[in-house]
Amino acid sequence: MKQTIESFRNSQSALLSALDGHDSDAIFQASRDLKKAAAKLSSLNKETIDHSLLPVMSEVDEMMQASIYRLRFLRDHSSTRLQLLSGWREGHANTYSNAAQSN
């Protein structure tokens, strides 16, 4: 049980590092590893969880929240960059029409 929880914790830590590094390949791999670790974690019998592992599980919960915040930031950042790249300004996208050229 402890090994399963530690594996999940390590996978979550790897995802955080990948998110902090903005490394899409590492994020993808860490996500796959985390999915496997989560599947193993979900198979544990909740009634037999060792209560001495609760601090580790609390730490993992905080790491999961941190990952969520980072993912939201990256989503917003990517969305803003795409808007800038596409020429989106003041509610209007730059297009190749004559109306856009008169602005």
C-alpha cells in the first residue's frame, strides 16, 4: 500500500516538474505515468488504508491542486498566445477583408 501511494506521489511530482518546465513531451509522459499510478491507487481497499500514510496523502492532494492551477495557467497562456498569433485585438480578429484593412 505504501509503495502504491509513493508511486502516485512520485508521478504527481513528475507532472508538476513537467508543467513547471513547460515541456509538452514530459507533460504527456508524466500524465500517462500518473494515470497508471492512479489506477493502482484506486484499486486499494479504503477500509484498510494505514492511517500513518494520511500525511503523504494530504501532500499528494496539495500537489494535485498545484497541478490544476498550473494547467489552468498554461491553458490561459496558450489561449492568449493563440489569440495574439491570430491577430485578435479589441474583440476583432484581423482578416484579409477590406473592412479589416481600413482600421
